[in-house]
Amino acid sequence: MTGQADSVYVAGHQGMVGSALVRALQRRGYSQLITRPRAELDLLDQRAVAEFLASERPKHVFVAAARVGGIQANNELRADFLYENLQIAANLIQGAHLAGIQHLTYFASNCIYPRDCAQPMAESALLTGPLEPTNEPYAIAKIAGLKLCESHQRQHGRNYVSVMPASLYGPNDNYTPGQSHVLPALLRRAHEARQRGDAELVVWGSGTPRREFLYVDDCAEACLMLAERAYDGPPLNIGSGTDLSIRELAEAVCETVGFSGRLVFDASKPDGMPRKLLDSSRLLATGWRPTVTLRDGLRRAYEVAPWR
Ligand SMILES: NC(=O)c1ccc[n+]([C@@H]2O[C@H](COP(=O)([O-])OP(=O)(O)OC[C@H]3O[C@@H](n4cnc5c(N)ncnc54)[C@H](OP(=O)(O)O)[C@@H]3O)[C@@H](O)[C@H]2O)c1
């Protein structure tokens, strides 16, 4: 993207990442934003996607559409997560190439690194070991999308860049019980526990796994900065650089919503990877820095949560 007059298509614009990209683009004055709700364009439909991209020919495509969910949904709906994410990535990336679109940003994820990856996880650790079994299908699809971008870079000289953000949170997060990630799930459940006057809040797992969180608007700003500089290098991590335990997260969430009961850890539920901290030094070398602290981000996310 070289200027605000460029047309930009955000796939998945109603999702958490897509809507943050739209906010960031609007803040910067981009006037030619292209979006399509799922009812008008099903991204699983290869022909429809190819025709749409060929007729719109945006200057830049952001692939922020995906089938996304927490540990339970990933573990149970394994075929859906693998198939839909492969298909969405293939339709948009290949469709963009066939339409002659030169610039694309693909959202991979921090879950594509090996389960026992050295921490913090550098980009070079990709495909160096077995994946976390609970989200392996999702991770395989995301790795395939990343490799499709990389292959178009090498075979056709396309500027198709993959980013691996840390766990994101913020406006338009998915709060559906059984589908959500740990942070939004805790935020909602702590709020409901306070409303009911519960004495305790049950948290899945042992509370010891460590996770890194990034406010979604910080992630969107990083991606726009890369797109505006026409970054055309290898995949890049996007993280805040600090992690905390699930217990510490639960405590911060309880403080945000004003729940003062006891935390109980249900160790019969899976923990997932023991630690997930990205090495974002390559991105940080560009000068980008996250601007929203976890406490501030939790407060902002809570203020606009749709179930309040
Ligand atoms: N959330 C995180 O913590 C996180 C962390 C790292 C990376 N990422 C990556 O960021 C990307 C976006 O994640 P997100 O959290 O923003 O997910 P999200 O809130 O669930 O948004 C996904 C969007 O994709 C759309 N979509 C899914 N299937 C579609 C289809 N067949 N046709 C049309 N639209 C479809 C959804 O449309 P509907 O609104 O109609 O459902 C939704 O708007 C994903 O690739 C994810 O891997 C996310």
C-alpha cells in the first residue's frame, strides 16, 4: 500500500482482527475499503472468491478470515478447522495471484510452532518439531497458508507476507461459550460469576501455562506499518514480548470485572502448550512497539463486551 487512495480488501472484516484492521485503515484515511459479509461472499466458495477478486482487483488483500476457536473447539471440530482454514487460505491466496494482485498479508498464528519449542519462539523454529496435538489440524492449515504465500513469493515474485501474532484480544472477540479463547472466556465467566455473587471461579487447567497477549489494535497497527513499507521478507512474529501465567491472567481479569471470589483450577482439563512466547525481535527492529498494556486492554475489552 503506497497511499490512502489504494483499494484494500479486508477478508473477515467483522471478526476481531479484521475489524481492528478496518479501524486502523480508517484512522489513517484509507477511503477505498472493500469488505463483504459472509452472506454475500462465502470464502469457502472457490469460484465466487476468484470472480470477486478478479473484478475488484484490490491493491492489497488482508486475509483475516478463518475458522477460529479456543482449545475445546479446536480439539473437537478437528476436520472443520483443518478443511475450512485450508480452503479459505487457498481460495484467497491463489485467487489473489490469479487476479494479478501483488500485495497480500496472511494471518498465521502463534500456535504453528512446535509444542516443545525453545522459548521465546523465533521464526526459525517453524517446522522443527511435533505440534501441540489439541490444535494440530488448525496449525497444519495455517502452516499450509504460510507456505503458499512463501511459495508465491519465490515462484512468482508476489509480495505475500505471513504474520504470526501472539494471542490477541479486544473489541469483537469471540465470547461464545465453548468456542472462545482463554482470555475472553475468563472475562465473560468472571463477569457472570460476579453478577451471580459466586464464591469461586473455576479456571480450566492447572493455571501454570504461560501465554503472551497482545491488544488487537496494536497488531493491526504493526500489519499496516509493514504493508505501507511494502515489507516483502519472510514470516514475522507480532508479540508484546512479555508473558504471564494463566493464574496471573485470571487474577488480572477478576480485578478488571470486580470479582473478588476464589480461583479454583480444574487440572482435569487440558493445559495446551506449556508456554507460548514469541521472539518478536525482528519486528521490533522496525521500530514498532505495542502501546496498550494488558490491564488497559482488559479494561477496554470489558467496556465494549457485547454481553454486559
Ligand atoms: N484471535 C487470536 O488470538 C489470534 C491470534 C493469532 C492469530 N490470529 C489469526 O487472525 C485471523 C483472524 O482471527 P480472529 O480472531 O479475528 O477471528 P474471528 O474473530 O473469528 O474472525 C474471523 C472472521 O472470518 C470470517 N469467516 C470465517 N469463515 C468464513 C467464510 N467461510 N466466509 C466468509 N467469512 C468467513 C468470520 O465471519 P463471520 O463473522 O460471518 O463468522 C469472521 O468475520 C485468523 O487467521 C487467526 O488465526 C488470531
